[in-house]
Amino acid sequence: MSKKKGQIRVTVYPDWCKGCGLCAAFCPAKVLEVGPDGKARAVREEDCVDCGFCELHCPDFAILVTPKDKSRRKDDTPVPAAGE
């Protein structure tokens, strides 16, 4: 478990989320909230401490917690290595 804030990406798949609120209720860094649409969303992703609670306890598998990789573009495609 990393305690370095700002190095984690929290992805919530709204089509899968049923809005139970477990993730928001138990997030120690208050990264997640349930929005007006009843779905979870990452509102303070930069505060994530990578505890993994939300991902492991989501009954709908609607949350993915991954490291922010500087070798990837914003569209999530790998950056080619030099000479490729």
C-alpha cells in the first residue's frame, strides 16, 4: 500500500455502479462521493492513499484503482520507446 498521494488513478464505471455508497462511506481519504445521480465518483483523486478498500469492497466491481504511470498518454496508450 502506497502512502504517496497524487500517484493513483481512481476510475469509477458509472454504468456498473448501483450507488450503494460503501466506497464513499469507508474511504479514509474521502476521495469518493455519491453524486446527485446516485453514482459514486472520485472527487479528490489526488488525496488517494491507495488503500484499496473501494476496489476490493465494491459489490459491482465498478471501481478500479491503478498507479498513474508517467509512461502513458492521457488516452491510456503506451508511449513508444526511443527508436521505435
